[in-house]
Amino acid sequence: MSGDIHNLGKSGEEIAADHYIKLKYNILEKNWHFGHLEVDIIAENADTVVFCEVKTRSSNTFGEPETFVTMQKQKNIIKAANNYILRKGINKDVRFDVISIVKNGDNCALNHIPDAFTPKW
């Protein structure tokens, strides 16, 4: 079962990366790690770097996938993003997105939520 869940998650991340490519973003990183923290997708266009959390489920029986991006998860992504920005010397606008995917067999519904959360400096 855990292999199926892992495969579902990886499939969702590929769908999300393809979505950004269609929106004319370059994929900079997939599954980028800072210590134990991870950012699923880091993408950029001319003006903005996007840090994206991808949530993929086989159904929305227990709620929409995006509802599982907890405050702690948001804090972890922001912390990892800050490290990435400093390491890479990025001087662009930054945005935090969530892409929610419900994928069951050949059926796939994608919900892209730009600016899903922001740092509370």
C-alpha cells in the first residue's frame, strides 16, 4: 500500500510540474531538501520564483487535498525556501503555491492555488 501512495504522490508531482511548464515556468528543482525539510517543486518565470507543495489523493472523501497543507507544513516550506533564496542569491518576487490533485485511474482533477500562503514576517 505505501508503494501505491508513493507512486500516487510522484505521479501528482509530475502532473504539477507539467502544469507549470504549460504556464511557461522553468522547473528549477523537484523534491529539493534542506535538512529534513522538502519543497516539492521550485519553478520560475521572468519575475517570480514559486515554491509549490503538491498534495495528491485518490479521492476527496476526507476533504480536498489542499486542506492537508497544515500551518506547520507551511512554516517548513517557508524555512526551506528562505534557505534556498539565500543559497542561490535569488532577487525575484517569491510566491508559495499549492497544487491539489485528485487522481483516480485515468481521471485527474488539478486545482492550482497561487499565493496559497505567505510568510508572516
